[in-house]
Amino acid sequence: MIKLIITGGTLDKHYNELNGELYFPETHLPAMLKQARCRVEFDMQQLMLKDSLEMGEADRELVKQACVAATIKQIIITHGTDTMVETAKYLATIDDDKTIVLVGAMIPYTINQSDALFNLGCAVTAVQLLPAGIYITMNGKVFHWDKVSKDKQAGEFRYSPQ
């Protein structure tokens, strides 16, 4: 079983055809897992549906506490890409033997050419194979939390020794 903690981010945004805005009426995760024909069992916990630019320390603490409280050792966190690295750094203070993978998308799941489903699939595989630690998976790559940055110009995550 994998714990799936939902926080929002572009992955979960919906497009409002009337005003062109992106918003969060509900999570897409059940539909995504169904579409992917994923047969892994999940314990889903929706903490929030927020753009990561709106997340503060209290939100990160809520995510951290959900990870600490989880009895399941494999955890995936859906998260917005803008502050994903900050949250991963915050979670790195957890002294536990859990494997935690943060994942997001550059394009919402409901929009054509989205990377959301692929990224989620990578996270599902990664969390089952990686040793305990904090990771980010994006663009078909897996990064240790302290060796990654978001290249906003290229719209991708890259290896970045810090």
C-alpha cells in the first residue's frame, strides 16, 4: 500500500472555459489512477488543494505531520512545482525510515499534452523502489531532495548539487 497525500498544484487544476482561469474544485487523482490502470492500493489523504505559491510554513508543517503520522512507509505527495523543492527541504527534517516522493506537473491533467499522468506513474514506481529518503520525480527523472532545482526558463527540473 502507498500513502498518497494530495496538496494541489498544477496537476490538480481545472480549466474554467468561461473565464480562462485555473481552479481547484476537486482532485483528479482517482481518475488518473483509473486511467493509468494502476493496481496498487492507495490510502489517499487530501490535505488541501492549493497552488504551491500560496503554501506557507503552516501548510508545509501540515504535510510533514501527515507524513510523520502515516503508518505506511511509502508516501507520494502531489505538489505544485514552484515550491516543491522548498517543501522537500522542509520534509528532510523527518527522522524516519520512510520513502517520500513529491510529484507535480507543468501542465494540468485535464489539458492535452499534460505531463501529469506520466509524472504520477514515475512517482508510483519510484516510491516502491527507492530506499528511505526524500525525493522529487519530474520529467522522467528522480532527484534526491537536495540535488534538484526547477529551471523555470526550460520548464523542467534538473540535477543541481547544492
